[in-house]
Amino acid sequence: MLNKKIILTRPYGQTSNIFFQHAYFDAFCREHEIKFVNPYMQSYYKDYPHLNEHGRSKLMDYLTRKLLKKKLKWKMIKSVDFDDLDKVPAYDDYILNSRETTLYCEGWYFRHTDLMIKYRKVYQHLFAPDVDKAEMQKSYLTKTNDQLLIAVHIRRGDYKEYLDGRYFYDDALYIDKVGELVNALGRDYKLIIFTNDPVLNEAVYRSHFGNLIISRNNVKTDHYLMSQCDYIIGPPSRFSLWASYMGDKPYYHIYEPEEQVTLDKFEKMYA
């Protein structure tokens, strides 16, 4: 579909959501040969050196954002908000059949699971972070042949307020659920705990699970490390979903504390 272009007018959420939103739009545009412009990815180019495949400059993205803000404020353009998952077919129709050559879109509910699967290797390349893989292997990922790496995502911070703290779990709950996973695996294991809790009670976890490491790295490094683990467990979060997608690894989200963790409940993001 030559000469048609989609420009994203607003990013959605934090890093993991921003990455998914970009991939959702980008995959659709790749499939239909539409140019996709996301001027809000510029801050990630340094940490993800393959991401800027179109060679956009900082100045170009900055000017695009400024111009978009001005045009939206003065209603010179209309940005269509993809805000309803049930309307995805209608959004597809709008993009593919609009007579406009440049379309302005935003929103979170634009999904094509089949295309996320089809282009997984593309995004595994584009979003490959600039990390020292040898050092990560040495410091975190080294294991014996029989060991399994388990990523434990302990989300605190913003989750105290999110949905009235529905997924703000205490240490006892995490210990219980990880214990259920360990028992279900029946294998030697090594835990890597990922958390935004600056005062996590490490001692209580070590008293239950001796072989563990606490990761205190930045987002790009934690995403990478989590994607290399054999199993991922934690509360509902796009952070762990992105790691599952990038690493093609199984995850389990703790929605109901009373539900027992079993291996058949693990799944892969867009497997």
C-alpha cells in the first residue's frame, strides 16, 4: 500500500506498554506496506541500537512531536483513538480504506496476535538491548545442566495504588507461589528476583530459597535477563509479558492468590 503513512500521536503507558504499542502498529504496517512513524521512541535508540532502522534523527523526532502537539491543539488534524478492543476490524478497515494518505492514530487497543507471532524475530532484533551478554551470563545466568532459571517478578511501588492494590502482594504470598512452582518442577533451580521494591526483605527469601540472586539493574537489563529465564512468575504486568514475548518463554501471572501454581497454567506471550 504505497504512499500511505501512519503517525502515532501519543505513546501509551510506561516502557513495556510503549514497546507493545509500537510493535502492534508496526507489525500491521509491515504486513500492509504502510510507513509507520513513531516519534516517541527516540529516547530508546541509545539502549536499543537496532530500533532506529529508518535512521530518524533526534531533531526530526523532536520537530515531529512539536508539530503534532501544535496541530492537535489547534485541531488542524484528527487523531483517531483506538480505544476499544472489539473494534479492531473497524480500525483495520479505517486504515486500509481511508482515502487519506497520512493517518494520525493513538490508543492501546490495536492488536493483531497473528502478526506479533509472524514478526517476532523482527522485534527480537529491533528491541535487542545494548547489554554485555557475557557479563550477564557470568553474573546472573550461569547454571548447571540440570538447573532451571526462574524469574520472580515482585511488583511493588505503583502497584500499591493500581486497582486499589489488588495485585500488591506480600512476601508470604510470593514465597508460597514460588514454592508451588519449585515443587511442580521437581528440578534443581536458581531464582532471579526482579523488583522495584528498594527495601525488599532479601533475608526472608534466602531463608526459603537458598540459590537466588536479586537483580538491581535498569529496565533494559532486567527485560533481557528475565527473557533468558526458563520460567517467569509474578503479578499481572506488561513488564513480564514483554520478557516472555522477547524470549519466547512461559509465564504465569498471579491473578488469584488461592489458585495453586501448576505447570499447565504457564503460557507464552503470543506463542
